[in-house]
Amino acid sequence: MRLLVTGGCGFIGTNFVYMMLEKHPDMVIVNLDKLTYAGNRFNLLPLEERLGGSRYHFVHGDIGNAELAAHLISAYKIDAVVNFAAESHVDRSIADCSPFVRTNVLGAQTLLDVARRLGVPKFVHVSTDEVYGTLGPTGKFTEDTPLAPNSPYSASKASADMICRAFYETYGYNVCITRCSNNYGPYQFPEKLIPLMIRNIIGQQPLPVYGDGLNVRDWLHVKDHSAAVETVLRRGAPGGVYNIGGNNEWRNIDIVNLVCDLLDNRLGRPAGTSRGLVTFVKDRPGHDRRYAIDATRMRNELGWEPSCTFEQGIGETIDWYLANQEWVGEVTSGAYRDYYRKMYGGR
Ligand code: NAD
Ligand code: TYD
């Protein structure tokens, strides 16, 4: 199979590209990435060194560039597109929505349009559970839950989902949409909850918890998400929408405390030390209270289920960040420092 993967230098894309090339010796991947602050070409350097020019091709560019997309699809005889490329951080979308509309809406539409016109047999659009909005204390999102996005980020993702739906209904184009819950694992940019907390605990900096800390997220290891995306790529029905999640709900404050305790233990600090760094800060505007995913369709129709327990996954993730502090230092140098100062004050 010859895949065009977009956003392959980001968190989930990196994990997906490694998984696919390791698992399938005959697979070819073209990775189209704009290298925004969140994209790091060096994540995949070992692949460039080993498979560059044969099974792995990195292309620096924008999914909104129709000519470039058309050239890549023709030149590499692409069988399927997997679109991970996006602006992905809710807090940044609150500060400025424009890049979100440009990439997540117009970029996705451009890529979809080119893929359809050139007859690419399959298109997987990677979306998010956040398009459903927020839940009360009970219930879960199913694929039939009405879309009710609350943040500029989720509104941009929901817009692209609607365009994908229209391409199936109008042209019969073979597009699938995946809607996954919060991911964690290696290579996640430290603006997101878990890696931000890990970094600040290691550096003994305040741990900013929004509002009362009781918002709930449903966490899934990135390798289980990657496997689910492959399952949809291979077996998803045309026009199909698939919720992906791990039945693993946590209140933010509980996850922060857990990460504190696991790191205290690994760093030889007295139990309870890092919990003392927790600082409740002003809530995120429009902060969704609870996400929870019903992934029955993925299990019953496509036979996917998560394989990684949270206990194992979070431990491995913490160990990865401890072993890769140089990576964290590199991706958080420069512009990230300005972002952090604006967002949280201080350093
Ligand atoms: P990320 O921010 O870590 O990476 C995004 C990647 O896309 C970066 O490499 C960036 O350089 C690239 N990119 C951005 N704009 C681009 C453009 N115009 N053209 C080409 N490349 C561009 O994001 P992530 O966490 O890896 O998320 C990947 C996808 O999965 C996104 O579509 C996101 O909405 C979705 N998703 C993420 C999560 C999560 O928990 N992280 C959960 C569900 C769904
Ligand atoms: P985040 O990782 O940004 O993912 P999302 O908003 O897409 O779910 O945030 C996860 C949860 O953690 C969310 O409820 C907001 C909260 N949060 C904090 O409390 N403090 C922080 O510094 C960050 C980044 C997030």
C-alpha cells in the first residue's frame, strides 16, 4: 500500500508512521507536513536514514496547497490518504482561531477535493470526540450524538467532518471519519495536559490546573489510536464514522496527582512532594466538562479494541519523557517560551 500521511511529524502522525512502516515491509509512506511549531522532522530521522527515498518520503508543505497534493498523489501513485494534519490545541484556538480555519477546514477541504478528483481510492479523516461538545455526569458519545462543538478548535474539526460527510453523500467518495478521545504517549507536544505536567514536575515548576480540576477526559494510548486508524483505513465502510476510545475516564486533578506520584517515585523524591506544586488557575473559557466515548461500533463492526492498559501506558510514557528530556528541551525552545509566558505567566 502507498499512503499519503499528512501531519506525520506531529504527535499521533509520528507514532502512526513508525507503526505502519515497522509492521508492513511493503508499505510506502509519503509524509506531507508543514512543520508548524508542533511538527518535528527529526522525530522520524531514523526512518529517513534507513528508508529515506525508498519506503519513506518526507515532503515539507501545506495540505492547503492543491498543486503540491496533486503532484504527490500522481507521482507516488497514492492508494490512500490519512489526514492527521491540523492545528490541535484548544487554548491556542481560543487565542486565535484563524490558523485553525485555514488548516483544519480549508486545508482539509482542499486535500479531500484533490484526492477525490484524482480518484484516490480511500481517504481517512482523523477527527476528534470534541466535535460532540460536552457531556453531563453520565452517558457517552456515540456516532449518532449531534455535533455541538464549543471551542474554535472543535468547531473547525466539526466543519471538516461535515465536508467529508457531504463528499460521501454527494459524490459517493470513499471517505471515513475517526473521532478519538484524548491521546497520550511519546512525542506529544508539552502544551497538552500530560506532557506539560511531566515537564513541570521534572523542573519543579507550578502545575496549572484549570478551574476546579474536575473536568473529565477519556484517555487512550496513541498506539491504540494508531491501530484503530489502520483498522478504519483497511476495513472502514465508505462514509463510515467511527468513535475510538479506551473506556478510561479520569478527572484532571486525579491524573495530575497520579503523574506527580509516579514521578516522585522515579526521581527519588519523598512521596507527596510534587502534589505540592499543583496550582489551580483561571478556567479555560467554554471548557468542556466531560468527554466519554462509546466505541462499540469499532469493536463490533471492525473488531478493534485497545490493547494497552492505562497503568502500563502512563508508566511507559513517563519513562519516555524522562529518557527524552533533550527532545522536550528542543521542541520547547524558542516560540514555545513566549506562548507559555502568555498563557501561564512567569517563566
Ligand atoms: P499535533 O499538533 O501534535 O501535530 C499536527 C501536525 O500537523 C504537525 O506535525 C504540524 O506540523 C502538521 N500541520 C499543521 N498544519 C499543517 C498544514 N497546513 N499542512 C501540513 N501539515 C500541517 O497534533 P496531534 O495531537 O498529533 O493530532 C493529530 C490529529 O489527530 C489532529 O487532526 C487532531 O485533531 C486529531 N486528534 C488528536 C487527539 C489528541 O489527543 N492529540 C485526539 C483526537 C484527535
Ligand atoms: P488538553 O491536553 O489541552 O486536551 P483537550 O483540551 O483537547 O481535552 O487538556 C486536557 C484537560 O486538561 C482539559 O480539561 C484542560 C486541562 N488542562 C489543565 O487543567 N491545565 C493545563 O495546563 C492544560 C494544558 C490542560
